[in-house]
Amino acid sequence: MSDIIKAPDHILEAGPFIYADILDFKNLQEIVVNYRVDWIIHFSALLSAIGEQNVPLAMRVNIEGLHNILELANQYKLKLFVPSTIGAFGPDSPRDPTPDLTIQRPRTIYGVAKVHAELLGEYYNQRFGLDFRSLRFPGVISSDTNPGGGTTDYAVAIFHEALKTGRYQCYLEPDTMLPMMYITDCLRSISEYMELPAEKLKMRTYNIHAMSFTPRILAEIVKRFVPEFEMTYKPDSRQKIADTWPMRFDDSRARADWGWHHEYDVERLCQVMFDALWPQYRPGKQRTKPVSKQ
Ligand code: SER
């Protein structure tokens, strides 16, 4: 695992962790050689909302960084995974559901860079035989990492705020539906997909889906765990981004070609998020039993 920032203790304890700068090609070569790297999972990117605030930096990290990784993977014959996203679609794409192959005209630098990555990766695969693989993820939700400048971040922040203050001001409108996925499903999809023999893959970029919900739906479920919870709405520039994204992914090809299936729906997601975050915000306080739906 690598980053340009210091790792917390639990990451250091989990295995090797090194400094790597996606913009420093020599540094990347050195790492591949010294550690005899054979696969790369390339996560570095500025997300959709933060990318709009610093387009030049997003161009460097999301586009130049990808160029470095593709070249590196090609040079050393590495297997390469690059995540793509619901953000790779735009207002001209069908939204409910969004198929794998359709119009992609995203309106964020993040989305443009992801379409660029999908196309270049597929080109390197055909032209040079690079084992490039990509999955288009929904908004990914986890209790380990803090919201990081994405349009789907409300679905992480809501859990922290519900436990901390009992309130959350949502920057999306109540009925904005977006696809989401719990981190465990996301990580499992990557390892299952990367382990597949190449002959199984009919495409190099697949949509994968788990659940779709709106802020209103999520707030209702959160209320079952934190009955005093109140959500208010104050849409900002992220609403404009969300309005152009898929509401639901059609992932039938991933399910048919290589057996993709999700294990976490929205109810189970809420359960695990509260299980993980409750002790952090309400230590020693008896965990309320979720009030069942009327
Ligand atoms: N979670 C990302 C974002 O909101 C989408 O891939 O930017």
C-alpha cells in the first residue's frame, strides 16, 4: 500500500506501506523493481466535487498520473486495475438504468478523466496486450475513511453526524437517487475480478451495482438507529453533478460474465456503519436497538 501522506497505525500494522507519488515516474519504477510488483491497483484521484475546485491539480493527478501508471504497467507487464465510476456518465446518458455501453459525456473533470482512463486502458489492452481491467463503481461507503470531496459523500457523513450531533444538513435534495456500495463489496469485487482468467472477460470495463437510495430514504433508516435524528436540506453545487449521474446501474453483464453479486443492501449497510461508528461517538452508551419500520 502506498500514499503521499502518513499512514495511521492500523494501516502500518497491516502490511508494507511506502511513499509513492503518482507524478514521479522514476519513483514508481523504483518501487516496481524493488518490491517485484506484478499488479497495480490504481486508486489515486481527486473526486468529483473537489476536482471542480482545483481543475489543474485534477488534470495532473487524474490524467498525468494515469498516463504514468499505464506506461509503467506496460513497461513491466503488470496487471492493472483502474476504478471507474458513475461519474463517467453525464446528462446525455440514460440514467435508470445506465447500461455499460452508452453515451458518456460527463461534465466534471473527474468524469472526463475516468472516461479517458477507460478508453486508454482498453486501447493499451488491444494495442499492446496490457492486462487492463476496470469496474465502474457506485458511491463507495466505508466507516474507515472520512468523506473525501465526492458528490456521494453525504452517504458517509450522515452516519458520523447522526451519532455526533443528531442532525445533518444534506447538500443534495431529498429525492436525488444515486447508486451506492459498501466497501466490503467493493474490495471483494476488485479481488474477484482481478483473479479471473482473461478469457472470462468479454469487456475490460464493467458497471457493478449494489443498491440505490435517496437522502430521504437513507435518513429514514438512520432514524431507526438514532430516533432523534433530523435531516435538513441545503443543495449546493454538488446537486448539479448528481443530477447528471446514473440513478441505477445496469450491471447484468458483470453478473452474467463473471458472477458479480453484491452482499450489502441499504439496511445491512446501515447496520454495519452503526456497528462500526457507535463506539467512536457514543462510547459506553448503550446502543439503541433499531426501531423497526411501521
Ligand atoms: N464517489 C465519487 C464521487 O462522488 C463518485 O465516483 O465523486
